[in-house]
Amino acid sequence: MKYLKVKNSNEEIPIGKIICVGRNYAAHALELGNEVSEFPVIFLKAASNVIYSGENVIHPDYSENLHHEVELVLLIGNTIKNGDDDSAEKAISGYAVGLDMTLRDLQKEFMKKGDPWTLSKSFDTAAVLSEFILKKDYKLRGDESIKLWVNGEIKQNSSIKNIMFDPIKIVKYISTKMTLEKGDLIFTGTPEGVGRVVPGDKIHAEIENIGAIDTEIIK
Ligand code: MG
């Protein structure tokens, strides 16, 4: 079982479900040839996929195209079902930096066939996290920079103000489809600049005032 790492907290909270939003930055949707959606695109990762900054991403041997996607991650602090703006805001208890590691070749193949994306998004080490910062310790402004470097070269460089469905809209929307509970995580989507990484590559990712991730891709 995987547990949350939270700054200034020793509470042991197991990670619940991991819900991810796709195509939440228009420039990223367009770079992959996808349309901008009217509703958030939602998929899941397994809690057992999680590793933390400082641990290594294992490149699956059944893919030729592992991609990095840096994302703002929301921590859910209490149960919410059919939330409104106020209860959605209250249900978000913290934030982290996340990497939604993606097997782009498998994903494209699944999309072509109309099959679920699951195995392109959920595999060991597919969800890399920084420590969470609690909302009581940092209030999100909504325009923090979000950046990712591979081997020191900047690849993704945007602002979370470019998110189309903001954290409150996302939590509200998901809570109309499934109950969210304490320990659930929401990956809120990646800006443009995603790309391939191979064994030996070193990733550094940051969201201003939230945290940072360092990880290396290994075989
Ligand atoms: Mg993503």
C-alpha cells in the first residue's frame, strides 16, 4: 500500500484512487492532434503506480515511446459527492507536483481501436509525486508557473492559469460521477511540450511554491 507524503504532517493516509484529467491545456490537446473537450477527459491510475521524487521511473520494455507530463496534483481531504463550488473548494486539502508518465505508442494504438487507455497510463512508477503541501500552508494563486526539464533542457514551461477546467470545476465535475474520498488524488492535466524520455534521462519538474520532482529513467 502507498501512503501520502505531506509536508508538516505525520498523519498516515493511504493513497486512494488516482483520477487524471486529460487535455486540460488547449495547447497540449492541439499538439497531440486532439480537440479541446467540452467536459474534462477522465482516466485512472492505480495507487500502486506511485513513486516519489528521488526514486526512479522504470521504462517498461513493451513501449518505445515513454512520455513525460508534468501536472498539478490535488489532494482530496474529505468525502464529497455532487459538490458545489464551496464544498469542492473545501474538499481540496493540498497540492503536489506530479508526473503522469505515459506510454504514448500504446495510447495511440488504443485510441485508434477505441480501446481503454488503461495500460498506457497505469504501470509501475507511472505516477511520480512530490511531497504534498497543505492548503493551510499555501493558498494557490492560480497563476503559478509549471515547468519540466530533461537533462537540464527545458521542455515544458507554462502557467497553471492556462488550465481550462480549474481545480474547483474538476472536483465538482468528478464528484457528480463518483464519490471522492480522503486520500484520493487528482492529476489536473499537462501543458504543451510533452516528449519522449529514455533510460539514463534525468527529469526535473517544478510548480512555483508547490514543490519539485527529481527522477531518473532506468531500464
Ligand atoms: Mg496527463
